[in-house]
Amino acid sequence: MTPFQRPRFLLRNTASRPLGWVLALGLFASAHVQAFEVQSPSLKPDLLLTPAHVFAGFGCEGGNQSPALTWTQPPEGTQSLAITVHDPDAPTGSGWWHWVVYNLPAQTTQLPANAGRTDGKGLPAGTVQGRTDYGTTGFGGACPPAGDAPHRYRFTVHALKVPRLDVPADASPALVGYMLHMNRLASATLEARYGR
């Protein structure tokens, strides 16, 4: 038998199985592989940010609180987690980074509302909040220009293959983003919207 005959035999063998058996096998496999997903009980049902999640400054008046986030178990091999919040619609040419969090313990599966306080007390020990495009650490709420169509705010949980990101304390969001890209096993994103 040549190497090219074996795959044909396997395909023919699989195809000869009853369709119900093949579907049952697929359902069994998918039931045991949980997707990596992120959700927020703080958001409105239509995934709109509330006034609590709006920045306090730059002409905006809000609570400047990060929403509560929950996510499913990250993939096997995850050694740490990171969270970013990015507005790709900001009129900057590169979007706007609203929150940069890294070195979260791998077993973390949720953060409470207002975990992004500048003092970091709402986060697990050892977690680092990087600099945002507001020039500060901690969560910086939504504040799109008045009259713009609602902007998109992408809350992304990154599963990383390293126990920590070794970046300077004042690293730019772009540098942290580069390190996330280089060490990411998987990511899950929740997209919310806000306009004024």
C-alpha cells in the first residue's frame, strides 16, 4: 500500500459509517470542548456601556468604572492572563487604549465591577495595570467625540503561554500589545458600544 492509498481508505471507512454515528461523535466532541468566551453582567442587554463606564474628564461625565467581567476557563497551557480594552474608532489613526491589565493569575475567571481602580486593589495580587492612552494607569472609561456614531469598545481577555510579561512599568500600550501578540495562546473578545 502506498502512502496515498491509506488516506483514501480512511476517508472511505469514515464515510461508510451511519450519518447518525458521525453526528453523535461530533456532538460528543463539541460538548467537551468549551469555547473561550468573555461576558459582562454590567452591560445592558444590547451591549451598550452605561454611564458608570464613561470617563470623568475630556468633556465626559461618568463613573469611570470598569465593568464586571467573567470568562470561561482558558485553554490548556495558559500560565497567565491579560485584559485590554480598545476603541478602534477613536480618531487617532491607531484607536484608543482604555485599559491594559497583565500578569493576572491563570486561574482567574472573573473581575468585579470597578476592578480597574488606579490603586489596583480590585485586582488579584501581582496583577499590573499598564498605561492607557489617557496617560494614566487603571481603567479609563469611554469618551468618544460628541456627535460621532457610537464607538466600539473591545474587551479582550488574552490567555498567555508565559507566567508574566516583563515590560517596563511605564510601557506603552503598543509595547504591551506586542508582547501579548507574541505570547498569546488564545483570546476572547466582548464588543460593547457607546456614543454621545
